[in-house]
Amino acid sequence: MFTILAEHGSALLSGLGYTLAASLMALLGSLVIGTAFALFEISHRKWLRIIGRIYVEVVRNIPLLVIALGFYVIVPRYVMPMDGFTAGTIGLTIYTSAFIAETVRAGIESVAVGQMEGARSVGLTYTQAMVQIIFPQAIKIVVPPLGNQFINLVKNSSVLAFVAGFDLMYEGKIVANATFSTFDTYLAVGLLYLVLTMPLSYLMRYLEKHWVSA
Amino acid sequence: MSMIEFHDVEKYYGKFHALKNINLTIDRGEVVTIIGPSGSGKSTLLRTINGLERITSGQLIVNDFDLADKNTDMNRIRKNVGMVFQHFNLYANKTVLDNITLGPTMVLKRPKAEVEDSARELLKMVGLEDQAAKYPSALSGGQKQRVAIARSLAMNPRAILFDEPTSALDPEMIGDVLDVMQTIAKQGMTMVVVTHEMGFARRVGDRIVFMADGQILEDESDVAGFFDHPKEPRAQEFISKILNH
Amino acid sequence: MAKRRLRPLLLLVAFLALALAGCGKSVADRDALAHAKATNKLVWGVKADTRLFGLMNIKTDQIEGFDIDMAKAITKQILGPKGKADLVQVTSDTRVPMLKGGNVDAVIATMTITPDRQKVLNFSQPYFNAGQALLVKKGSPIKSVKDLVKGTKVIGVQGSNSVDNVKKAAPQTQVLQLSDYAQAFTALKSGQGDALTTDNGILYGMSEQDHDYVVVGGTFTKEPYGIAMNKGQDNLTKAMNTAVDQLRANGTYAKLINKWFKGIPGFSLKEVE
């Protein structure tokens, strides 16, 4: 394994960089999109609820690979050119956003109905009540499951390997094929994924301890 | 001068007829108690007054605004009509003081320092001046409800609606809450109180409304007379059950 | 505190490493020929995604192609008419690990004999002399490997040596590696690359399937396909070589080549034999 790291370290590190970049963009993107669709799902407007429901049900029930390949092979043919890294990152963002929408929706809904009524009864608008009362309580409920989603997201970013996205898994496959030492290579790849996921895992634990319980 | 007027109000939940032909006028400064068996529509009636429930048909005028009109801004109604809930509904993520100041600062845009001063005054009035920095989870039920009343008063409302304010409290806590409510009533606040506390209704109420099956069966200004000689058979049955308990 | 928390993790990693180092020896190292004779069965790793060589026929649920027919014919030569050829699907990714792990006795899967591979595997004599070429959309400005200049993208398949070859022949081009030929061809059709490179035999299969895509520029490498076996399986290797010789001599080989490749433009038996 150490020879792999010594001889092909730069390829794997470049892959790690792409994986990190894709993960960060997908994390932010999926959080924004997921929260938006969570709000759709709990909206008073029926058509928004329907849109939210359809989005979540369709996206989360399609394999990530299919979504990523869709952006890689279908979008370039009919819409606009898109390279593997972009297609994979967009696919990852959309796929994860469906799960985040469900997590955020469940978090918001687990805040008692009375909290919203209490806020509305002094004249706060829906948005003010959400921002002041509901979100702060929902976030504490949502942080632990969200942490799981984010760790899954980093690991799921390996989908980029299938659309030539130059990520860690892509480079790992190339190194494994070039050296024939499949096990050692993937052990190194696994350790490099840990470099990304362990800090994330500890950060989430820290947040849970010092913030959620406050 | 009337504060709240119901004219031929109907309310349906799907096929369920929750409020039937409600006609009721409540004047400014009046304290009206609403009693009746559970499921009679008391809470629904109360919740229509600040728009937490929409009426299906009829006319409902609160503080000169027509609530049946789609263009009426509900937040303007709620600014002027406070509500105290059975389960308090204090904001779990805010301190007692912030629970009280949130409305005046965000909705009335009053300066924070001034709002905090009056919030402390209100806390003193409800006997909780030393609890300002605590979170609601650290308070007893009776304390929570007194904070909820202070929160409502902080908006300087024209009227306050009470939805079974003592039903979720341990018996020894009820007295403190009723005392606060009585103090407010004496200051001339318009109050609509859905309650099972017959003693409060008799002592403090200017008027009593008896509801059953979504209808107002009795509306009586002679509160003592109502308790001694209810006219409606349903009311007689209800009173005797409560008093013999 | 942190140390104590890490300890179970280290133990787990150590355990996994030991477990993986411990297995995989015995099966792969036994004499494959003797074992095949004892069980009257040869286990072949074949591809199921490669037109003309090894492709799953969705209707019959059977893998069909030149490699498949060769595997069956060779099995009969070695084990006799009753010998059974077991077919196991492999990909460019998995064919080496599966050989090393003893999951298959031999791999006949459009696999080019290269010095690098010969370090870790045994190969039979070549049974098909392929060469690497380019597949492009009809009318593409790319006519040969020389046109793969800076700014162009060429699509290859992970784990195949064609990627290294094209990097040598056209160092300025960017190589995108996809996981199998179907995906690579789809990516080409989606415009993800300007050309697709691999062995001509495979490219002809794609061209036959979609006439909008053509093979251009002839071959720029020599890619003799061989049957791969695990390093040290010399008895089986000898038996394979003998079997291939016999098939060439008795006309079976020519018959199979004609069955699969006759009529494809630009294809000659002489070139591949």
C-alpha cells in the first residue's frame, strides 16, 4: 500500500482534490435545494406540495448512477455540453437533495404545531415564524441525520468515476489497473476517503454535543 | 361599541359541521366565558376570532376588520387580538424574556430596550420577575401559562382569547393563573375565555355562552342566574354533571 | 481519550488486512489443468459487453461471440467432447483479480498480451491479431491518431492498455476512461469525446451497430489477443497452445472467424490470423 502511495500518490491526491471539490459543491447545493423542496412539501399551496412530493419520490427512488449518467449522456445530447465532473456533481447534488428534503421536512414537522400557532398568534408572518421559531428548533433535530447524509454524500461522490470525473475512485481504478495490485490500491483509496469523512464525522459529533444539546 | 361580531357564521371541516349559525356580539371591555361539553365547537369558535381557523360562510368582524374578506391581513388582526393556548405554546428556543419581547420588536418594531423594560414589568405583574433568563422547559405549567399571558399582553392587544388556559395545569397551579386573568379583566381588557372553571366564569365573567353541537344554546348576561336556573335541558345536564363532580 | 477511541478502528483494519492476506492462496495455486481434468470442466472468464467477441444475447440469456466459441472449442480439445466450458462474466476491471483469486481458470476476453501483464500472468500464443484504431462520428475532422491534438478528448475503457497506447501516440489529447465499452460508446455519441479508441475488432462491432460511426486511420498498434491464465499455470498454458494449434490445423479456427467477422468492411482474415 505504501508503494502505491509513493508511486501513484500524486494521481490519488489529484483525485482526492476532485472528490473534495465535488463533495463541497454538492453539499452546499443539496442543502439549499433540499431545504427548498422541504418547504414546498409543507407549503399551504397544494401545487407546491405536489411538486415537492413528486421531486422527492422520483429522485430518491432512482439509483444515483442513473441520475449521473443521465446528466452525462442525455443532457449533452439534447441540452448543453457537460463534462463528467460537472455531470457527476450535479447528479450527486440532485440525488442527495431528495434525501435532505425528507430529513429537513421531518425535522420541521417534528416541531410541535403549537410553536407555529404561538408565533402566528402574536402577528408574526409565516416567514418570520419559520426563521425565528421553527428553523432554530428543527435544526437541532436535523443535525444528526444530516450528518449521515453528508458522510454518504462524500462516499457517493465515487459515482464520478463512472462518468470520467477524475475523482479519487476514478484515479484509484486507473492505478489499480496499471499496477494490478487491486487490494493495496483500494486500501489506499479507502484511507483517503477516511481523510475526508472522519473530520466530517467528528465535526457533526461536535455540533451534536455542543450545540444541539444547548 | 362592539369588538367582535359573528353574523350567521358557519364552519365546516369537510362534511363535518363544526359551527352552526353563530350570532354573537362581544363589546369592548366585556369578559365572556364560553362553556360546553367537549366537541361542542368552543375552541373552534375562539380560533376563528384571530384567524387560526377560517369561517366557511357568514360574516365575522373583529376590531372593525372583516375576517371573511380574503384581502384582510390576518397579521393585523393577530397584532390586536392575543391568544393564550391550553398548552402554552411558548417558544422552546427562546428565553422567557425573549418569548415576551419577540412580538413587540418584530411585529410592532418597537425599540428593544423599551420592550424589555415593559416585559420585565409584565413579568413582575404575573409574579415571575426572577425567571426572565430561563428557558420554558425549566418552568412549571402554571409559570409557563403566566408567561404566555404576559407574552400576549406585551402586544397591547385590544382583546385576548383564552383557550382552556387551565386545563393542562395541575390543580395547585390553577389559582395563580386565574388570579392573573382576573387582574387583567379588572383593568378593562376584552376577554373571551373557553374554560371549565365554573368558579371563574361566575366570579369574573360578565356574560356566559353555552355551546353544544356547534351551536350557541344560551347566551346569558345574568351569570349567577344561568348557573342557578339554566333554561336549556342540555345546559341543565351539563351544569349538574360539572357541579356534582 | 482520542487514542482510546481510535483503538477499535486500528484493530479492525489490522484484522481485515490479515484476513485478506490469508485467503486466496490455495485455490489459485493448485494445478488448474489437473483440476479441470478431474472435474471435466474449465472455468472461463469472458466478456458479455463486447460485440462480436462476447455479448449477452438478451433474448436467449446466453453470451455469444468469437471468444465464447473459441473457449468452447478449446475446452473440447483439452477435455474431450464431454468437457464442459463454464462461462463467468468478467470486465476489464475484474479479469486480473479473478484470475489471481482462482475464480476462473482462464480468461478469453479480448485481452492483449503485453509485457506488463506477462509479469503477473501466463499467456497462450496469440489467437487474434488485433490493433488499436479510432472510432469517430462520420464526417469528423479526426482522420487518424495524428489528429488527436491538444484540446481534443479521446474516450477509452478503464483497465485496458489502449489508454496507455493512445497517450503514447497522442500525448496532447485528454483521455477519459469509462468503465465499459457500452458506456464509452454512449459517451462518444453524447459528444463527451471526439474519438473512441480501442481494438479495431471491438470498434467494428460498434460501427456495425450504428452506421453513423466509422473506424478511421487503420491500426496504430499491434494488439495480439491471448488467453490469460494465472502465473505459474504452465501445464494449462501448454495445453492451451496445443489446442489453438489443433484448431487452426483442422479448420475450426477459420470457420469461427468467418462466422463472426465475414462481411465487415475492412476486415481480413490474413490480418488477424
